Amino acid sequence: MEKHRILVIDDEQDICEILSVNLQMAGYEVETANSAEEALRLDIGKFQLILLDIMMPGMSGYRMAQLLKENKQTASIPIVFITAKDTEDDLLKGFSMGADDYIQKPFSVREVLARIKAVINRTLAKATSNEKQPTSSSISYEGLKIDTDRKTVSVDGEAVAFTPTEYHLLLLLLSERGQVFSRQQLIDRVWPSNVVVTFRTVDVNITRIRKKIGRYSNNIVTRQGFGYCFEEV
């Protein structure tokens, strides 16, 4: 079985070395970079996951994540922020930038390994599940279109980068428009059963989707006390 490749980006060399050694011992192939600028000179498309520090000299981790999500070739690569920034606003900003998880420093290596395994398993599970489902090649509502073959989303003809989680949430809501899903139902349908997901995580992903679909954001309706649905308005 091919090893998963992970890119560790942190300006602290000691952290890069600790993570690199432990990730390799866990069976991953690892490359490191001490700045976003150094990382962007690599062939990032070959990695299956990126561990990204936020506070670095030069380009921040937030800015790098934004660039990766705007590039079709790297938009689907899971990003796990690993940082000393630990306020709720920092957490929400991280998820709004497309992060698949957010680990606070100081961290335990066991926690990092567990989080990475969960993100990779979730990404693989979604891809496998989607391949098994006999769906139409596209699902659309007016100018909002999901190409289920290419796993892409476009808004009024413009391609928009979505994380795997955002993609599958929007696909579910758009496919079963009018159906109200509770947060727990969304968790059960979108996330693998071996991953612990909070209701706040669902809310953050919905907020990110609304922002990305522009004028169609009002079609994702919140039913207080019940959950979310996509309505034709």
C-alpha cells in the first residue's frame, strides 16, 4: 500500500523534526519546510495532508491556506492548522480558511497522530462512498452547480474551491432540497462514524458554504430547533 505523504510547515525547526520523526515512525512519508514561501516552491499537489503553522515570518499560514484553496490543483488537500493561537475567534478563522482540523500548541504527538489519521480516513471514506453511489454527473439549482464526476462546485459559471467536507454537505442539502436535516443527521451522513464531530463544527462548515455560494446563501435555511435545509426561494 502506498504511504500517505504529509507536508509539515513550521518556522520552528525542532517542531518540524519532532513531527517528521514521529510521522515517519507511524508509516507516513514526510517533507518539511520552515516557511510558507519555502513550501510553495515544492510540488504540493503530491501530498495527501498538510500540517500548517499559522504564525510564521513572512507569509502567514492563513494566507498560504487561502492560496491553496484558491488553486484547483491543491484545493482538495486537507489542511490541519497547528498553532499557539487558541481563542475561539482563531479557531473559527482557521476553519473559515478551509482547515479540516485545528490543533493547539503545546500538543501531544499522540494527539497529532490521531487527528491526522482521522482526517485522512474521513477524506478516503468520502471518496470511496461517493464512488459507490450511482449519481447523476451534475446537480444544480439555477446557477449553482455541483459536478459529481469532477467533484467541483461552480457559482454562476465560476469555479469555487470547496473542502471535501463542504462539498459533501452541499451535495447532500442540494440533492435533497426541502428536507430538513438536524445537525446530528448531517454528522451521521457526512462524517465517518469513527470521527468525533461537534455541532459547532457543523455550524462552521455551513457558514463557510454560505459565504462561498454568494447569492444562493439564503437558500440554505436554518430551522431553529431543527437544523438546516436547502430551499428553492
